[in-house]
Amino acid sequence: MFPVGPASCDDLLEDLNDEQRLAVTQEDGPLLVLAGAGTGKTQTLTTRFAWLVREGVAPERIVLVTFTRRAAREMLARAKTLLGPGFQGELRGGTFHSLGYALIRAHAGALGLSVRFGVLDAADAADLLDLLREERGLAEGERRFPRKEALASMYSRWVNAQRPLSEVLVESYPAHEHYLEPLADLFRAYGERKRELGRVDLDDLLLYWRALARHEVIGPRLGAMFEHVLVDEYQDLNALQVEIVRLLRRDQRGLTVVGDDAQAIYGFRAASPEHILRFGDDFPDATLVTLTRNYRSTQPILDLANEVWAGAARSYPKELCAERDGGVAPQLVYNLDQAQQATEVCQRVLALHEEGVPLREQAVLMRAGWHSNELELELARRNVPFVKYGGIGYLEAAHIKDLICALRIADNPQDQLSWFRLVRLIPGVGSVTARRALDALQLDTLSENGALADRWWRNVEPLLKPPSAQACAPLIRALNLGSARVPVTELVTRVKEAITPLIKAHYADGLTRLRDLDVLTNAAARASTLDAFLAELALDPPSSSADYARDPQLDDDYLILSTVHSAKGLEWDAVHILSASDGLFPSDMALSSPEGLEEERRLFYVALTRARRTLTIHVPVRYYHQPTSRSDQHGYGKPSRFLTEQAEALCERHTVSFDRGSELVTASTTAEVVTVDLNGLWR
DNA sequence: CTATTAGATGTTTTT
DNA sequence: CATCTAATAG
């Protein structure tokens, strides 16, 4: 049944164990590799890639599909390394969304899209929904209509789940169930408007891709582009993505998927571990290979992970077994509150650093981005360099969006959505004038061609008071350069300079915002074309504060702060888990359904299994319900429900003495007191 | 119609 | 504590 690998002396296969070798050298049929955490999943997949090439498959006839950008980057880099320096070409691969983008771009005509279609990122999509909501008078109801972010997530979930809207509402948004009709209308209008504007959102990248794959002529042609499709993190696929994979492999040959149902953490995007568990139903000829030998962590860490996983409602036994010797028990630290937790984490990070574990071999993981707020302050205070992944909204900042919209107009003056935003930046212009301007632009769409920013501006200008209009003249001149053949660097610089005074005037804290603009313009200037840069921004936004801002001090050594979601697939010598208390991790937002709780458990499991040697779990005993409010309302939080008695028994427990906490007159404590006093005085 | 301000409100995770 | 909304002053 399993053809055994050809040459055991092959250096490619030398470093692999028997299970891995079996997976790598599998012949043509559909192959499912169930790979537990730390069992060499990525290595197996990339080695399989190299093995296929050695077997005579052309590299460009293999495509590597992943779910996250970080994973895509890493996998392609490793595959390229395995092919050796002799290989010069580009490998085919990327995230579902980026591959979708490329295919849609290539077949824009068949889909009825302009080649210049632009991609709406999540915030753009929400803005457009908001615009439509306002237009349709849904904002003024007796009961609250969902706000834009909620609308965007409902829409996305509906599309990705591929199920009737009514069901999605009942299951995931019961509070808004009674809005079924208006929501359906709104979403329909949203689809139409996107089409009119020539824009696609992130979900469309999958929808259009599927449409192409379903097409009777184009579909088979897409499938024939590749002899092998390799899919990573299969447990995180949703129904739409699974269908795309199936359509690409209509003959059921040349498909390899890897994943781990214990690490499925994207339920909120309508992903479901059911797809990987039912892989055999979708692909009846599938071969299953299971990887169980863990090369990452020491046994005490795996013992805890196994214990947590054993508590899962539908647990398939999955005992991870360490190949690595020795190890110490995970540390479980009870802190008084989150402030003390921050202090404690800092101290432990620095202590490990003293012992020779570099900062970049340590990571602090948390359920939600804001959980690290206090820690970030503490780290900054102690001059500990760090980079935070996930949970940052650099691109969402209003002024950044302003600049991006200006660049989009420079690239494509017909971009009405961007005009709508940019015009409102002009003093004396609000949403009403902006909408009129938009109408004027729409009327003009068909009359002439040669769409220069200039010509569009002529429609807007008469609606403004003369001084306001004049203030924009430099900006319009800069935008016009977009259609001239000006190098990207110059264009971007000119646009930035022209928009600077507008931004400074429009925001109360204008001056501080200006600094952020440079970061973006520098990045844009490095891009080959403006077009490419803008598409990349939607598909591949900077995921950390360090992506664009190369702070020189960061080049040496820095601590990683990351959400668990962003930490997937990565590993560190030392891992510190933050705020493992009920309500935070598991998040109380997820506790309304049993599936939600199960996903939180998997998330916790993922966090635990990132650690190689040292694992520390922090529990703040007391936490504030509204971390943001000044009120002293707090609950005595229970430790995370995943830390059962049996689990705790596998850890070494510490209680940070409360006395010590109050004796420590840290700067943060002092600052707090002073703040409270001042607030009293201001009243 | 826009700008300003007081008041309410609601907080994950990613492409 | 932002950030969004509704109410009001200009």
C-alpha cells in the first residue's frame, strides 16, 4: 500500500524519520499528513517539494498553498534552500488570498472585472458597508443596527461558511437575528456596489477564484497548471477553500495536505477542523500518514500539552512524545494582578537573558493584542527592546488611510471610494458635500476618457468654498503626476508633501501623526510600481511594528510579543504565556458556545506547544473587568479552566508574594497614584 | 452644512 | 480609553 522511498542514501531523506520519509516519498494519490505540533510538519512538506522536483517534476508545476503570510514566506524560503543555489526561478506559492489575486488578475476579463481592479482591505470593506448602511437609512432605527465592523464580520462569515444567512445569524449573531431582511438587502447592495466601483474585497478573492475553478473551460485549465498542489495548515480551511482545492484536483491526483486538528484556531473565519477529519470522504483514495515524534519540546512541556488536549470534548488521542531529553516542569506563576504580572514577566525574561537565552529566543504570547498593554509599558520603561506581532492597527489609523487613498487616486483617478475619503479631508467639507462631489464624478464617468485627476477635480472644485479649494491645489498637482511617467519614489514623496498640511490641519494631534507617514512613503518608494505596492498593502499588510520601521536598535536582539494566532507555526526556547485566567484566556467572548470553548482550548494548546525548553504560564489572580476604566471594579478571576488540577500538578507553582508586590515602588505604581490625584484636581 | 462637544458604548483572533 | 454617535452651536 505504501510505496517505500527510493533511495535511503539520498541526502534529502537522511534527516527524516520513517514516518516523515513515508510522507515525503508518497506517489501520486491524495495524501493527508496528520502532524502533531513540533513533529516536523514544515520540513516534511518542503522536503516533499524538493523530492518531487528530484523525481522530475518542474518546480513551477508545483504550488505551495498556505493560510497565513508568515507561513507562506517561511515555507517558500525553505523550499528554495532545499533546491540549492543552482535554482534561479521563482517558486509558485503563497496564501490562498494572494494566489487568488494573481489568478483573478490573469482572468479579469472573463470575470467581468477591469484589469485595474483594486483590493479592499478589511477596513475598506467596513467603510463601504457603512456608506451603504447610511444611504439606505438603516442607521436610524428604534433598535441598534449593527455597526460597520460587525457588518463586515457577519458578511465575511456568511460568505466563507457557504451557508444561508439565516443560519449564520442564528448560530453566530443571535442578537441581530431579527435584522435578517435588511441585512440580506445590504449585503446584496454591497456586492453590486463593489462591482460598480471595480473593487473586490478579500472574500471576493476566494469567491472569484472558485468561480474560475468551476468554469467549464477555465477550471480544468487552472487545474492543469499544476501537477502537484501542496496545502499547509489544512485544518484552518473553510468550506470555500476546500471547494477550491477539490476543483483544482478534479482527478484527485497530485494533492498533499498537512495539518493538525488539535491546532484549528480559525473558526471565526468559518474554518472547521471537520474538513481535515473528513478528508477521506472528500478524497476516497487518500493515504494517511501520521507524524507523532516531537522534536521541539521537552517531555514535561508535552505532558502538560497532552493533559490539556485530553480534556477536549471530542478528543482524538494524540500523545506527543519528546525526542529531546530532559527538561524542567512548566512554571505556573500566580500574580496579584496584571501590573504585577508585567513586572514578573519582565524579571523572568531578563533572568533568562542573563542565563544566556537571547531575547529573540523568547516570546510572550497572549490571547488578544491588548493583553500586553501593561507589559509593553513596563518593557519600555526598562529599555527592553521588543517587537509585537498581531493586533496592531497601523494601516487602520485614519491618517494612514488618508495617504493610502491619495496614492490610490494617483494610481487610478477613477477610484471613487478614495476620492470620497480624500475630499472630506478638505476644511469645510463633510459627508454631504463629499457625497455631492461623488455624484458629480459618477455623472462624468461616461462622458470622456483619459481620466486625469485634474479632470475629476474639476467636478469637485465648484462645490467648495474658494479658499478650501485653493488649499488642495498642490495635492491635485501631485496626484496628476500619477498618469505622468514619474518614478514611484518621486511621486510618493510629492503626494506625501502635498497632503501633509491637510492632515496637520484636520487632526487635533496632527503633528504627531505626520511622523507615521514617512514610514509608509519609505516603503512605497522601495516598490517597483505603485500598483504593485497598493495591492500588496491589502494582501500583505505590515504585520508588526518592525516591518516598516527598521529601528536600528532592534537589529540586535529583541523580545517577541505575539498573539497566539500570529505565533502559529513558530517556536522559541522560552515561552511566557500571559493572563491565563478565565475570561481572558479562554476569552469570555468565545464562551457562549461549546465550539467556541473547544477552539479556545486548541488555542491554549497551540500556545503551550510553541516552547522548546522553558514554559511559564502567568495567572493574574485579580483582574479588572474594564481594564480601561479607572474604576476599581475587579473580579477575582479563576485561573484558566484549562489549568485543571491534573494540569497544575504537572507544573511547578509559584505565588508572587502580595507583600512583595506592594513593597515594590515601581514607576508604574507611582504613575498610577499621581494620575489619580491629578484627575481629582481637574474636576 | 460643518465643526465641536458631550455622552454612550463596547471591546478577539486574520486574509 | 478611544471611538463612534447624537445633539447643538456656529
